[in-house]
Amino acid sequence: MFTKVIIIGSGNIGTWLLQTLQNQKGFSVISVSSRKIETLPQDGDLYIFALKDDVYETVLQQISFKMPRAVHTSGALSQSILVPFAKKVGVMYPYQSVRCEVESVRQKAEGRRQKGERWKEKVPVCVEGSDKEFEDTLFQWAKRMFEDVYKINEQQRFAMHLAAVFANNFTNAMYGVAYQIFKENNIDWSLIFPLLNSTLEKAKHNDPALVQTGPALRHDVSVMEKHCKALRSEDLRMVYRGISRVILKG
């Protein structure tokens, strides 16, 4: 399939991909920082761009040759941004928040290797290609490294990315707010874990709207106002009222 893979980008996704791919056999993998794009090898079989969305145009314009195959890892960008710079283009989008997992990737792989097990990363990966042949090849190649690989079109990928912002990024920010409330009141943070686990389990098996609870659902205005008064930030009060309106209208 691919014998030499080049990863462009040394941030969270790029580093995670590098460590994941390095644990596989049958091909070599090289990492190139976007700040050193002039050193990009010209003999790669597959170029994987793992960059911030707003720097793609600047980085791509600096490449002086036509790549044979190139994919990016963005959830929000079209594969078409790569068309002027590569013969075949696509997307390899890991559906996971990658930040603190980098070291664990290496440790898990090493542990499996010592036991003689074939190791695959348990992160869903969505692939897309500019033609069926390339998409099929990319799909089969990704299946060597990842347990769950899906063919997802551009519209679906964007929808998944948008949903992830609400379900993961915004939710984690709310965890941060809850953590500060616990901390300010000298409460053991672990006390909230059973509640969080229960909510997630219900969401796995139901339409989340059907298992919604809380004062907004009950139209308990007096409690909601008490909560808002207890919040020290006007931004948080706006968030509280805005999300409560979403629940009320749901």
C-alpha cells in the first residue's frame, strides 16, 4: 500500500499519529514540522497533514512539488483544499479529542508488543477519498492501525465535528465550571463521578432528550434564579440561562 508516510504537523494530532504509526510494520513514517516545510521529502507515498485549520493555505502554498497522495485530519475542512497540491486527495479524521493521550499510545503499544499481541488503536477514524480506488486503499490501510474505520462523506464529517463540539468540548468546559464550584466549596471532586457516569450510560442507550433532568425541565424558575445568583460571572449566568432555554424548548 504505502511504504513511506510523511506526517506534516507536530502538534497533538501529528504527534499522536506519529506514535501510532511508528508502532506498525511494513512502512516507514517521518514527521515534519510545518515550520520546516522546506525540508519536506519528495519521495513519500502518503502525506498526512495534521495542522490547525487556519494555517493550511499558508503551509500548502510553500510546497514546491505535486504530492502523489495527500490527506488532512480536519473535521471541518473540505478535501478539495489539497487538490492543487496532490494527485489524489482525501481525509483521515480521528474522531477523538487528542491531547493527553500521546504518552499512553506508546505505553499501550509497548505493553501489547511485549505480550506478542497485534496492537490497534481504539479510536474511530473516518476516511474519505477523491476517488473510490484511493478511498478503498486508504480504508484498508487505516484498518491495519485502528479497530474502527468508517467511510464518511464531507457533510457527515462536518456534522460529526459540530456534534463533537457540543458533546465533548462544551461539556468538558462545563466540567471545568463544576470542578471550580466543588473546589470553592471544599467538596471532594470524585463525588460527582457516579452522576456523570450515569448520565453517559443513559445517553448511550437513549435519545438524550428523553432522559433529561434538572430544574429547567421542571420549569423550576425559583431554583434557576438561585443558581444564577450564586454564579460570580455574568458569562456563566448567560450560559446557564441560554442552555436552560434550550432544555425548556426541547
